[in-house]
Amino acid sequence: MTTPKTTAPEMTPEELAAAVAAFDLNRHTARLLVDEPFFAALSRRINKKASGALPTAGVRVTDDGHFEMLYNPAFFAKLTDTERAGVLKHEFYHLVFDHVTGRLPDGGMSKLWNIATDLAINSHLVGELPDMCCMPGVGPFADMEKGKSAESYFAALKKKLEDHDGDGEPGEGEPGEGDSFDDHSGWSEGAGAAQDIAKERLKESVKKAAEEAQKANSWGSVSGQCRRDILDRIVSKVDWRKVLRYFIKTSQRANKTRTVKRLNKRYPYIHSGTKVRRQAKIAISIDQSGSVDDSMLAAFFSELNKLAELAEFTVIPFDSEVAEDYIHVWKRSEKRKWVRVRYGGTDFNPPTKYVNEHRFDGHIVLTDMCAPKPIASRCQRMWMTTKAYAAHPYFQTNERVIAIDG
């Protein structure tokens, strides 16, 4: 049975010091999450601070754009190790699923939304939390199924409230006496730029934690569905067309020539001036293996037709080797239709060697990334693939990977 959360009186400095001495969460976190590679990696990147100002625990955005977990040491001291680990994971799930910096309903922050996010998270933490926690299928939420989204629970809670003539909110007696066990008051702090900065930092932290879990080949208790949701969230959501344009512009080099039509600012009328023309020599390596679908090729070629207004490209078709007979220069302002010339396997080394030998300024690879990591590129290299392949790449790279979403 869930119980309403009560507001605890703020501890005096002496009381807080005594509570921290009895239980310092930072000393126990590694032990509590020893079987949770993903959460352990994420925990190392989240500051945890003892506070007597809240009765349980909570996460917030600080003024300088960082995420911070506040916890009441007296509360944690009373829990079992299983419950302590469960509360940690509960707070981290709030961060991972963007409950702190986004996903708010149209009406903004409310008690119903607080409870809805807890119900969504706690579905994945059955048997790991204190009895006070909201749990689908238990107590006032007995009619709700486990495993739904926060938005789904929010709609169900709202309907339940309307069916009872709006007579109070959950946490204020029937129909929903349960309340969020942790503190969500800090979710509205650090608004504006600080939240935007924190969101980007968090995304990078989640990405690194996911990479560590993938490398360890273990996600601990994270379910398959949660794992897919997490990987989906860390895939770049930026407009891939804008990124492609930016890549080309930043690959431009200056081609300087002398001209008498320009005045030399340093030696006027003595030496001729300089005319600077900027151009980018870009290689487009297109994976022609059978696993690359036609829709991805069509989308990419469609954008290249527009980008041809900015630069000249050298198109390099390849699968397990470069199709040298089909390498061609895509002239500026030229329009072309997409074409497939290969259907074999995939090897990224041949196109990389070709680009290295021919001194390009930038290298873009359109691929499903289903091959071993290639040799280093002498120019900046960017990978473009589908959303699914970006979330589950065959190899890890520090180079930019952009998902084409159609």
C-alpha cells in the first residue's frame, strides 16, 4: 500500500552531519550498483549531495547546468541494500527518460504528472523499492497495468480524477491516496539555458554509460524495452541535412591566387592583391552492399542533389572493395538519380585508403555500419546511417555518426 508523503522538517546542520556520518551514500554507491553496469557508469557522472531539506530523495538541475541527486541520509539509513539500490535506479530513470527537463504535459508540472512518472518507472523496479512507493497494480493503482508510459498513466489518473468529479488529487484521499515518494520540487529549478546545458550533458553521460554497458555485454536489470528506449534517446535528433551542410562548409579550404584587380593592403600598388576562393573537395563513399536498403540510398541522393549547389563531390561506390569503374565527380549544380552498382559484403578500408591517397578535405560514408572499424582517415570523416543502425553500430567510433530519419 502506498502512503502519502509527508514534509519533513529541515535538519539543523548538526543533525545533518550526524545523519551523514551514519550513512554517506557516496561511500556505498559502487557496492550497491555492482551488478548494474549501466547505472553504475551513469552514477559516476551524477553528483550526489546529502540534504536535510527533503524527506527522501530527488534530482534537480543546478544553476550552472549540472544534474544533482539530493538525498536524505536519515531516510537511506533505514532502507535495505535492495531498496537503496532501487531508489538510486528510480532517480536515474527520471533523468534517463527526460522527466526532469522535458516531456511535461500541456498543463506543465503537476502532482498527477509526478505520480505518472513514478508509476512508469516503478513498473521496472518491482520488489526493489520501499512500500511507500507508487506501484501499478497495488493499492490505489490496483486497476492500472504495469509497463505503460508516463503519458499513459497521466491520462488514466486524469480520467480517474474526472470520474470522481475532480474531488481532490491523488495524495489527498480517494480516489488516489498514493503520492510520489521522492521529491520532484527541484524539477522546475535551473530553467532556461541551465536546463538546456544540463540536458546536453546528460545525453552525453547516458551515451557513455550505454557504451560501457555494451562493452561489458551486460545491462544488469535494465529490461530489453528500457534498453531500446535508452538507445533511441541517445541517437542524434538533429536535422541530418543541416549537419551534412555544416560538414561540407567546415571542410572548405582556401584557394589563393594573385590578381591585379585587388589592392594589396600591405604593399599597395607594389604587389598584386590576393583573391581567395573557398571550395571543398568532398568524398562521398556509398555502401552498395546488399544490406543497405534502397530507401536510404534514395534519401541520401536526394539531399546530394541540393548540396551540389555548395560543393563538388567525388562519389565512391563500394562494398567489399571500391567500384573504381563507377567513381565519378558530381559537378556543382548537377542533378543525378540514385543508382546501385554493387551487392556484396562491406569493408570500410578500401574507400578509406582511396580517400587518403587522393587528398580529400572531407569524407562522408553512407552505410549500415555493419563491418569492422576501418583504418584512420587523414581528413575529417562522418558516418551517415539509419536510426536503427546508429543505435546499434557494429563498431564504436569518436567520429560523428548521424541518423538519417527520412
